[in-house]
Amino acid sequence: MALTEKEIEEIITNEIIVDAYTDQEANTGWGIYMEENINFPFEAEYLVRRSSAANEWKEVGIIGNCTDSSDYGGGEYYFSALLEDVDIIVPVEINELKNIKADEQTLETLQVWEYRDKY
């Protein structure tokens, strides 16, 4: 079930930035919210860029968080993605993923993250 704009704004106001007085505190609130509400692993498609062939969307396993507290200030959030066919783990930004297959809590959390720039 998709969240409404009002529900998203309530989450941002009451859970994420409730006690934030600076941008750094707000970014930390976002990082904590993401850590507490995303359930790994889940699957998504990621655009694999190849030097010797055409780029292609591949299904990848999102196996964990790749952002630590020192990265919160950057306003980006990275996951660790497992590219199974080549057995490599790479960092990917949320906006580099499509067709995400995850539980409802994770999907709602990603919906809140997408909305943050409008808030």
C-alpha cells in the first residue's frame, strides 16, 4: 500500500527530523530512519555498465546498507548490491534501482526517501 503525502509528511516531521536543529542532525535522523526500517535482503534491477558490451538492467540482490553515519551528511544513501553472475558486491544509490521487490515496510521507507526533496 502506497503512503499518502500526508502520511509521508507526518513520518518526516514526527519520526525523522523531530528533534533536528541543524542539517547534520536532520541527515542523521534520515540515516537512522533508513537503518531501522529497511529489511534486507531484497531484489531490484540495477543498470550494469559494461566497457565491452551494451549496458543492461540486471536483477541484483540488495544485501545490506553501504552508508555509515559519516556519510549521512551527503544526502545520499547507498546499498550493497550483489551481482551474482560475476560474484561482485558494489555500492548502489537508491535512485539507481528500479522494479524493487521488497516487503511493505521497506517499500514505504523508500517512498518516504523519494519524497524528501519535496519536503
